[in-house]
Amino acid sequence: MAMLLLVDEGHGLIVWILLASVCHEMGHLAAAQWQGLEIRSLTLSAMGAELDISRRCSYWRELLLILCGPLVNLSLATLCCHMPGQKTHLFAGINLLLALFNLLPIPPLDGGEAVRLVAEWLLPGRAACLVSDLLADLTCVLFIALGLRFALQGNLMLLMLGIWLLLGRTGR
């Protein structure tokens, strides 16, 4: 979310970004409650939000819980792009970007957690961690490499995003 704030530049995007983020987290909360899970805490940080639930559930139920946030954003994007008005189209775009960003295979993002979960289901022990870590590291390196390319043209956004994602990974 912190990186999204950089693109605001006084245009009032922050309200729409926060609204899309709240809807995203409500998707996770609704999925947890639907599954009868007790929510111990919801922690907000620069990396987004983290939901602490009372117990671990099956792989498929946890995968559903993880993917419900991006699913809400994709649903809102689809709904809003079919409605008239510049603000609804802006909200559609923000929801689409938030969903795609959260589906990156980098923990603690939803995509990273989903990759970890599927890898644990398919692969034995340490191999699952190695695969999910390798995919996350490669994605961060790709963002940094693309960021360096665009930095030569004066745009530092992707470079900063790649470094921020990598720092978020190493801080885990």
C-alpha cells in the first residue's frame, strides 16, 4: 500500500486506494467467518494487512481464504468497469491493480502465500520452501531489473517497488 501512495501526487487517489484495500481485507475476513474461523487480530502495516486466525485449516480452505481478497478486487473491477462514470472506472482500475499486485508470488502478498500453500501440498518438506522462495526471489529480481531499465528514463517506480518487495521478503 505504501508504494501505491507514491502515485497519488495530490489527485485524491488515496481515498479510492484505501477503499479498495478495505474491500480486499473484508474479502479475507468474510471467508474466515464463513469457514467458522476465529479472527485473533488484523494488523495493518506498510506491507498491507495480515490476518491472524485461530487455527490452521485444510489446504483448500486456506487457499480460498487467501484468494478471497484478490477475488473481491477482481469482482469490483469487473462490476465498476461496466458502470458509467470516470470515478467508477478509476475505482475499477485501482481494484484491478490491487488484485494483480496482491497475486504476485511474493510473501507476504496473497500470491506468495498461495504459491507456498500449493507447493507444500505438492512437494515434500524443504522442497516446497525452496520452490516458493526461488519464485519470490526471481520475481523481485525481475522487478528490480525492469526498474533499472526504466530508471534510465527517469522513472524510479518499478525499481523502488522491486527493492521494497525484496526488503519485505528479507524482513520476514
